[in-house]
Amino acid sequence: MNRFHCCATCQHYAVNKVAGRSISKCARLGFDTNPKYQFDCWNPKPNVKKLMEKEKGFSPE
């Protein structure tokens, strides 16, 4: 498994403040999530892709 694969490193991960508390959501699906969760629809942020390519020449695509 890829150590970078988690919701917090996905392009669709968003944090919104509601009533004074932070809510983690998937902006694409609209579901509440957790930074450590992992789903098959993961699409890494550009900076994460660069780190993955740099480490062992791995490419997510």
C-alpha cells in the first residue's frame, strides 16, 4: 500500500468550519471524512504526486 494514500492528501479533501468546529469533507462526494481514511477514488494533490515520483520513482497513474 502507498504510504501517501489517505484523504488528507487528496485533491478533493476540504476542511470547513461550522459552528466553531472543523468538519472534514470530500468536496467531490460531499461526505464527511477523516484525514486518515482511504478510498479507491483517491486523487493525490500535485505536491503529493511529486513526492511519490521522487520516492522510488513511483507514479500514481
